[in-house]
Amino acid sequence: MREKLVLERAREEGWALAFNDVRLRPAHSEIMPDEVNLETMFSRNVGLKIPIVSAAMDTVTESRLAIQLAKLGGLGVIHRGLTIEKQASEVAKVKHSLHGLIENPICAKADDTVLSLLNSRNEKGYSFHSFPVIDDDGKLVGIVTQTDVLFCRDYNQKLGEIMTSNLFTASKGITMDDAYEVMMKNRVKVLPLVDENGKISGMYAAVDLRRIMDGSAVNYNLDDKGQLRVGAAVGVGNEALKRVKRLYEKGIDVIVIDTAHGDSKGVIDTLKRIKNRYPKLDVVVGNVSIGDSAKRLADEGADGIKIGQGPGSICTTRIIAGVGRPQLAAVYDCARVLEGYNIPLCADGGITYSGDITIAIAAGADSVMIGSLLAGTDETPVEIVLAQGRQWKSYRGMGSLGAMKQHKSSRQRYLQEGRREKDLIPEGVEGLAPYRGKLEGVIKYLVGGLKQGMGYIGVKDISELRENTEFDRVTNAGINESHPHDVNITEEAPNYRGR
Ligand code: XMP
């Protein structure tokens, strides 16, 4: 990325600028906002259709939000306040929510009862209803579908008694196109695949294939098997390695080593151990805010770097510890130092309006991670609450007292693992985010604002936005002029909340 005049001068003189210290200059444009391409990378091998990643926080990202965000083209990072098993099962829910080829379908045994199948489906949170039935040698003997269960009067019956055994199957290796043809022609909802010995070796589901084939999934963020992409946060040390093992077994796309201080020995050792054991698994590491720190992580094998020390809406690190770096300066510094490395950078925290996304990318980020603006959506794992006559959803820092008391992982994130409860030093606050309805609506305005910005600058994609944008340093007067002024707002705009 080439030097940005204003940012470079500030960098040389030791002025650390924040998003609100600048605006982007318009330039000659032959691009309409709807023509821009927002595809980018979160890590070396994990792409995004839109440059938005959700924060690994216990009030933001579990499977529900991750599924929806991946369908909108982004990526959710499942937080690590969950036990290893629970986090792995949240990942599995995302991976199982949509399939091209289901490589390892969840199977049942002919001797299992209907009740035991339904219980296990409930416990594991599977959203699908069709289970291939196999014998002790793994040979396919039938299939149990929703219809079979619907017409079963006695749940103590064995699956072997209610399953459909007259089956359409195809051989392992059939292409997705051919499988789709077979299913459409014969009106079958699932197509189990078998190898030369009759053993189950995969499955296709018609609803998923239909979405992929008819183009309604073109904007989904999918892996190469046609499953939604998802990330998960881990900490450091042996516990992190155990977590990665289970997450890897569930098909995780990218691991995020999620700490408040990425440039530390424990993080780098953990990165090396993970990369050593899983060389093909992408690992994003953070958080840092200094170019030299980003370089150290890159040199140690990070596949992506997350930037942000203290910009978050619920963060108090810079106030409590006196340490951190305004986010614009942090992003630019890391991007300049990593020039030529080809390692994606994610700007984590401090996005308050859609325009901040445009600014973060123009300063060198490839994507942004967002907490507060997504925290009010339907898809977060918390309930709506009523206060002051309005609807809210709780949102808290992972370094807040509440989160640190509840999660060992939060204490570890803020380097306080060994402390007693009464000795904890919080680095975040607990609060309420205004309720914002469906995630889709919020993302529409964030992406829409970014596209408008790209139209003003005349850039057709994310790499041009990073490369070809110039900044103006603005004063407080400039910022005041930028926000609505001298009017009483009578109708709230859906994409603007007053300061
Ligand atoms: P936003 O501004 O989108 O920021 O709400 C979300 C990011 O903030 C970080 N985070 C914290 N930082 N104390 C901190 O200093 C905390 O308690 C805390 N909790 C989350 C995190 O990087 C997240 O993605």
C-alpha cells in the first residue's frame, strides 16, 4: 500500500490519529456504488464476500449470528467463553447448516430407538432431519427422514422398523451437478453416497443443492465444500491446543488467537504450536497496534493479523492501563510495515458508523471486526430487555467485571488468569446496545455506506480503496460540520444515531 500523505506525516511526527480525525477525499469517479466488488480476505486462505467479521464476544457471536453473517457474505468468530465442547458444537451447527457435499453425514444405527435419535438431535442442536442408517460394518441399510418420524406412533420403536430401506443412492465421486440432476429427476430430498463396499461415504441434501444451484447462495460466504465459513477464538497454551483439536475436527475454517496483547511470548508460542500441528489451518493473531508487533507475528507464521488495542466501544484499557493506540494510526502503521507480506489485516473495534469501515480499509485494513453495532441484532445470544421505554440488548466487554467473573478465558485474555475474583482489574464495561432488529438490516446499511463511499472515491474494489484513497486531517469544527447540526432531528435515520 502506498504512503498516505496525512497519515504518513502524522506517523513520522508521532501523532496517533483516530477515525474521527480524518475524512476521505472524493475523487473523479466512473463507478456507481452498486458496481463495486467488496470481496476481500480475512486471512491468507479464508475469503469474505463483504469485509465484515463479528466480534468473538459472549454477547455477540454464537452459531445463530455466525450462520446469518456468513449468509450475508461475512464471517462470525465464535467466542471462547464457552466450554470446548460447547464451542465445538456451535461451530458444527454453522458447518451443518448448509451443505454442498456432506462428507461425513451423521448416521444412526438400525437398533437405535426413535427416541434416542430425537434426543441426540436435540442435544447436539442439529437443524437437519435426515439420518442415514448403517449396520455395524458401516454399510448403508436405510434412511430415516422427517416423514418417517412424523408417522411413527411409538418412539420406542427401533429405527430399523420405521426407516425407508428402498433407497436412491449414488456412488462416491458423483459430481454436485449430477447429484442435483438425479435428485430433481427422482424427487428425492437426500442422496446418500456409497463406496464399492456399500459403505456410506457422503450425502447430498436437495434443499442445500437447490440454493447453490439456483444462485440464491451466490453471496454466501462458503468454503470449497459449499458449507458456510466460520471462525472461532482460542486463547494460549495447552488449553488452546485442546480447543483447536476439537474445532478442527468440526471443520473450523479459521482460528483466531484472541488476546488483548498479541505481541507476547505466550501468544507467539501458541501460534507456532498450532501452525506446527495444523500447517494448513489458517490462524489469525491479535490484538496488536504497532507495526513492529504485526511484523513479529507475521514472521512467526500468522495468516492474518487483528489490530486494535482499546478502540472498542466497551473498552477501558486505554483509560485503566493508559496503554493503547488510536485505531487509525494503528491500522496504518501495521499496513505500512507489512507492505509486501500479503497478510490480511482486520481492524478490530471502534467502528461507530459505516463511514469508519471505509476509512479503516482506506488506511490499510482488509476487513473490520465489529461488536457494538451488531450487538443489538436479533441473532445475538442475549434476550431483548426494556429500559427507558426502549428495547435494548445487553453488550459487555470481555474484560468487564461480569465477563471476567464468568469466564476463565476472559481473565486469561486480560492477563489475570491466576487472580482471585476480588483482585480482578476490569478493562471493559457492561452496558446495553439499542435493539436493531435483524442482522440483515444492519449489514445492509453498513455495506451500503461503504459502497457509497467507494462510489465517491471512484474505486471499484477493496484493493483499490486501500491503494488509491487520500485523507484530509479534520479539526473538531470539521467533525461538527460533518454530523447533522442546527436542526432537531424529527425522524431517526436507520443508519445514523446522534452522538
Ligand atoms: P466495538 O467498538 O465494535 O469493539 O464494540 C469490539 C472489540 O472490542 C474488543 N473488546 C474489548 N477491549 N476491553 C477492551 O479493552 C474489553 O472488555 C473488551 N471486550 C471486547 C474486542 O477486540 C472486540 O472485538
